[in-house]
Amino acid sequence: MIIKNMKIFTFLLLFSFHAVIFAKENSNVLNIEDRRELFVDNYLIEKLEGSAMQTLKHPVPREIVFVSDKPWEGNGLNYITVIKDAENSYKMYYRGADYDRGVKSLHDQFYCLAVSKDGIKWSRPNLGLVEFKGSKTNNIILTEKDPVLGYICHNFSPFIDRNPEAPDNAKYKAIGGGPLFPLVSADGIHWEKATGKPIISQGAFDSQNLAFWDSIRSEYRAYHREFRNGRDIMTETSNSFTSSWSKPVFLEYSPDRGGELYTNQIAPYERAPHIFVGFPTRYEDRGLTPSTRHLPQWKYRQQRSKVSMREGTAVTEGLFMSSRDGKNFEVFQEAFIRPGLRAKDSWFYGDNYQNNGLVETKSSLAEDAPPELSMYLTEATLQNGKPAKLRRYSIRMDGFVSISAPMKGGKLTTKPIRFSGHKLSINYSSSARGGIRVGMLDVEGNSISGYEIENCPWIYGDSLNRIVEWSRSGNVGNQVNSLAGQEIKLVFELKDADLFSFKFEK
């Protein structure tokens, strides 16, 4: 009896031990359900083989879409927000300001509104709200002289509140000033303070600071500037836009911050709102070097330096970073948008400030091509006697980072995942000779019958939404629902191709 009980005890002990190990292994499985997943970080990547690598992509410069040449505008165009608030309605909020050599203000600061039906051709609506030199025939919505809201005019930053409980008379919200005050509006034109007190007071706010509703975590989140070994970014959250904001904390970066960060332009990515994407402005001042003299407009650069040395030596450019929790960000160290090959009015402090807000626009390639993402960057800012400009840049949907491989090939294997859905869709691009194949593995790395990578016909072409297929007994099928809920890995083989994202479709 004792021996029998000992055997039972040993069996139970071993069973418990294996159960613990199994549970521990299960804890490493990523439950992605039917979310769209991008390769902007290492979250899904178990290993890269061959010549496969994670590659930062770059937006394509398009046309100049706006020139701030009205008398109430000028060279201080920075701190722009672009919102797509309906299918054929875009709003652009921008600063009307003009400066002598980037420092001395030449007229009052304003915030102005431009509108567009396509995000490319912009016009100034005649709002009749604010007087400038005896006339209200202009597109000004806020003036520095306003005794209540004038404080906001340096860095006004609005958003559409996607909180389902937001009242209609507060559909639009904004923060601005320093410390930061909350504003509300029903139409995005007429604004008022939501409280008599600031909501965020700890920080250095001379930048574009922003807020938004995080639909995944059901909370408001804000990002603003502060100093920590140079220019840096802090964040805070609240369940209420007008009160009870958490104590600000600095962001953490991997592998590191990538330089001093000025604006941040962080927001949930609309096609994958569990991922935050950020487009900060990197502030780089390498001082007066031999190369500085070879940058555009050396004589004017010297004039600017007489007022403030950094006006002649500092340069600003765009970066890309991402996060899955809003606090810890993976930063690509290379520039997302370089200052560029322009012979004048470029490589200056104040250039290349990206707007707050990615917006979807029609393709620049062809009428029948899928939509793309547009962003707007400043040019010729703070140039004496000249208006600033906005240039539109575009990038494909999900196209910030790809897993890429040359023709000699490479492979990506994901960490163990669990999904829900019936078909696997990929956003990819290849050459005519290259392509992608996809296989499914068990957690031990063995091919799953019917989903071997060898049985996936090479996928070549270019698509935002290509359904993956496998050949089985002479038939080609795409159903994967038999594996839904199970623990699997995906393996992608690439040749002269880019993989931007994938999603299991319901």
C-alpha cells in the first residue's frame, strides 16, 4: 500500500511539475487575436535569419501645400495639427507668427485654421472672429491679445475626442500654454477654457504638447516637453480630461533617446491602436564646425548666430519611435526624414517639424491605388522676410518599418502567438522576381501539416491586404480557422521583398 501511494504521490508531483512548466511556457505566448501587427519593434520577432533585417522606411516628399504669406502669418509656422474629421473634411491648425532671426517677435502670435477636401489643396476660411489691422476678414481663431485665451497662442494643440462619453459641445478638445490648460469646442472653431486652472504644471512647455483619448486603455493621455540631459518628453494620464492627471514621468527609450527630442507627435496608430507611433523632432547642435560653413546661407546663418548662437548652428530633423504601453519607446536612431537636398532655406533650426496627426489621403501614384498616409513638415522657417512653407510627405499604410530581405533571401520567425480569425492577410511589396512565402509552425518549430512554407505559392506583387494561400493535394486554400486559438509560430521567407504588417481576418 505504501509503495502504491508513493507511486501516486510521485505521479502527482511530476504532473504538478510539468503543469507549472507548461503554464510558464504558455505565459510567453502572445495573444494577438485579430489585431493588425506591425514590425515597428521587436515585440513579435523571435529570430531573423539569412539577410532578413528590420528596416526603417522613409516618407516620400510631395508638393508644397501651404505658404504662410498673409500679413498675420510669417516665418513662425511651427506647431501644426492636421485632423481629418470627416470623409471629405480636413482641418489644419497652425501658428501665425513672424520672427527676426528666430527670436524677436515682429507681430502678435495667432492661431489660424485652414481647411481642405483632400488634404492637399488648402484654403483659408473667412471666419470673421479676430481683428487684424482693423479687419476681421481672415482665418484667425485665437489671438495673443485675448485676455483669456491669449496665453494659449504659442502652442495650441487640438484633437477630436473619441471618448464615447464626450458631449457634443466638447467634441473637440485642446491643450496649450505653459502650464497646460484644457480647452473645448463643439465645432473646432470657437474655443473656450474647460477649467480655470491648468491641468498639467510640471514641465517645460515651450513646444507642441499634445493630448488624446486612448481607446484601448479608456483614458486620456498627454505628452509634453521637459529637460533631462537636454530636451526630453514626459507623459501623464487621466480618466477625466479636465482634472486628476497623474504625476508626469519621463519616457524610457531603447536602445536610447537618439538625441534631444523637441516636439513628440505621439498618437495611437489608427489601424493598430494598441501601438503608439511617435514622430519627434530631433534637436541637434554640433556647434560651429567646418561643416557649418558649408550649410546653406552661411552669411545669414552668421546673422542669426549674433542673436542666439543656436539659431545659426542647430539643426532639426524627424525621427520615428513606437511603444506598446505609452511609456517605453523603441527609437530608430537614424533620421526618419532628413533635412534634405535643398540649396537654400534648409538645414536650419525650426525646419522639418512634423505636424501632429497622421491623416489618410488619396494615393499620389494613381487613381486606382489604395490611400496613403500624409504628414506635413515645415520648410524655410524663421527666415527673415520670407514666409514659411509646409511640404506634404506620404508613406504607405503601415509603411514605417518593414522586415526586408534582398534577392539572396532571409527568414523571419515570430514568437509563439495565439490568434482568432479565418484568413491571414499581409501588407507587403516585392519585385517581379522576388516574393514572400509563409508557413505555420508549432511552438517547437515543427511545420504544421497543410501549412508548410514549401506549400505556400510564392506571393509576389504589392498589396495592403493580400490573403495568404497554401497548396494542398492540388487545391489552393486560405482557411486557417482550424488553428485559431492554438499556440503557433509564423515563419516568413522573403526575397527582394518587404513585409510591413499582418492580420488575421475574421
